Amino acid sequence: MTPTPTPSPGRTTDARPTGTRFTRVLGAAVLLGLAWLVLFGLFLSPNDEKQKAGVRILYIHVPTAWLAYLAFIVTGIASAAYLFKRTRSLTWDRIAGASAEIGVLFMGITLVTGSLWGRISWGIFWTWDSRLTTTAFLFVTYIGYLAVRNLGGTHQQRARRSAIIALLAVLEVPLVHFSVKWWRPLHQQESVAEGKLSGLMLFSLFVGLIAFTLLYVWLLLHRQRVLAMEDALDDQGLDVALAERRAEGAQV
Amino acid sequence: MDLSPREVVPTAQGRKRKRPWLAMSVLGLVLVGGGVMVVMFLNNAVDYYCNVDEVGVKDGCDVGRNIRIQGVVQEGSVEQTAAEYSFVIAYNGKEMPISVGSQPSGIFQECIPVVVRGQAVDEGDGVVFLGDEVIVKHDNEYDAENADRLEQSNAEAAACSQKG
Amino acid sequence: MFAVMSTSDQAPYVIASYVITLGGIGLYVWRLLARARKIAPQVREEDRPWT
């Protein structure tokens, strides 16, 4: 049972059902940003004195790590907004879920690029120091969060369950961030805030940060809308099944 | 985006999840993985390494025990023979000779901080650290590579021996 | 850059990290939009308030 589409002005095309004019402009900016990132990160920025070409991994490793933190914090805020009675809406729950999924994607990229970088600068892919361990722990925590979202039940049950987990999980973010200050790790300290990147290197990192931030917003909008459609389909599901049964009955 | 509160009607009631077992098994793996990580982390010391000047002084940095030590590779101290690869690292004015089997990988070089895993052994005439693994610990300072900066790298090399 | 990097064995790692990053994001975006295209025709217009 497909509802007949009613053409209306400003309606999105079927080719891009979750797109709007805003996301299209944003999407173009994302592509431009990523192209700049490749241009500056791989070609225009200089090699580091000691790290040589290895430093180029920094321009994706650091922005994706920051954006993953941000994504998990957004998940926490949206979850709190869902639990708070006056703002309770499944839209908040879907923003939380969408943001967590993007955070997991970015954190995964951080871990992979980090271990490649580790191999060429430290000489090893992985070790159990405080920064690496807490980051990996954060990563699997949010995979667990996404699994909990898919355990079933009503949308309200899903939202409440996952919101409580998100509020606990977000406490890990400061733990990861300050792990390099509280303990003595192999991983280096933050270098950006202390101004230890020079000229074009700092600019390349800045380009990466802008590109991944725009990408995050673009992904969040689209993922949240797909989730909304999936939820609507769940709700519709029962009606559709009944209608199909009735139609079958009429044909006999 | 409509964020206004709506009338709360439980939705998707009684719907069948297609693959709850998938979510369940992912959750199981997550719990196991998280546990493994905690164990691995606790098996390693909370502080990843001891500094050279803490060996035999600080709790947990004893001679004869499996530890990691950190220090700066001293200029001119790297020697390679058929049997071993040796160098001296220093931190806070204390030096420690290191002996490892083969040349370290990564960006190993003089004047760079490294973390060596192994054992400090008292050989009568002094303590030697027998390393199993050398990890380069890069700091957080970056500078563009430039062939013309000989003067500055000389200055840095001098700073390297001072650091130790 | 390649001229500079070809002298070192770091180039494959650096390039791999960019390829994995952009490839991973591309794959995720492709799957997301494919999912959207697949289910959109079944969803009522009023359930897509952004349109």
C-alpha cells in the first residue's frame, strides 16, 4: 500500500528523500571542505622535522576524535531533553541515536588512523596506555548503546532505556579527554591549545576541523530523518498489514 | 524541526523486531570486549612508565622487575654490534644504559624520548636495562622540516644533552 | 608531497589513513541515502515534516 504522492512546492525528490535545500548547500560545503583537507593535509602542508610525513595523519585523527566527543555529548544532551518531561519528544531520542551512531563512526576512524600513526611514529600499532584504552572503551560503550536501541519494544521504551545509558556513558568523555593529564601515558599531550603547531600545520588542522564539523551536521540531519521514517514505518506497519489482509480477503 | 511536546501515545506497540538476536549478540560482545579492556589496562600499570630517575626509587619501579622506563636518547650514545643495539637514555640528570636485540622501529633517533619495556639488571659495576621493546614517545611539538635550519638543529642537539 | 614521501616508508600508512577515512565515510553515506530512498515511498507525507 503506497500512498499516492501529492506534488507540492518544496517537496523533496524521491532520489533524495531526506534532503532539503539546506542540506544540499551544506553537502556541497562538506565536499569542498574534504577536498581542501586532502589538498592541505597531503600536499600543501610541510613534513614535520621528526615525524616526517606521519604528521599528516594528525589532520584527520584529531578532528574526528573531537567530533566523536561532541557527538557523544550531543547524545547526552538530547537524552536529557527526552527524559525531561516538559521537552519529551521522540525527536530528541532520534537525535540522540543518530548522533551516537555518527560518533561511533568517527571514533572508529580515530582509532584506525591513530594505530596507523602509532605504527610509524612509536613503532607499534597498539598498546594499553591510558589514552588508548579509555578511547577504545568509549568506542565499545557506544556500540553497546546502539545495540540497546535495537533490542525492541515500543519507541518510548527504547528512548527511555537508551537515554539513561547515554547519560551514564557521556561521563566517560571527560575521562578520555583528561586521561593524558591524570596519568602518564605514551600518547602525547594536547598540542593545539598550547600553540605547538606551526603555520600551515595549524591551518591544515583547522581545515580538517571545519570539514568534519560540517560533515557531522549533514550526517546528523540525514540520519535523524531516516530514523524518523523508520519509526513512522513501524507505526504504520500494523495498519498496512491489516489493510493488505483485507485486500486479500476482498480478492477471494 | 518540530521539537514541541506531543501527546504521548506509545508507538510501535507489539511490533516484532526482525533481529533482536543481533542486538543481543553485539551487546554480549561489547560486555566481553569492555571486560578484556579493563583487565588489559589494569595489567599494565596505571602510569604507563617510570622515568629513568625513578628506577629503584619509586614504588613499582624496582630493579629486577618488568617495567617500562622513559628517557631521552643521548646524543652519540647509539652503538650497534652484531649481537646487540645499545644506547643511553637520560631523564632529570640520571642516565641509564639500554641494551636491546635489534634496531628499534618508528622514528627512533637521537634526542628523542623513548619508552623501553624490559628489566633493570644490576651487573655489579652498575645497572643496565635489558630492553625487549623500544617505543618512540613523540612529544607534542611539531615543526616544519627545513634543510636550511642546521643552526637550529645544532642548538636542539645541545638542548638534548642538557635535558638529560 | 609524493616526491618527499617516496623516500620514506611512511607514505603507505599516511595514504591508507586518508583512504580508510574517506572510504569509510563514503560507504556510510551511501548506505544511509540508499536506506532513505528505499523506505521513503512507503512513508506518508505528513511523517516527513522536513519536506
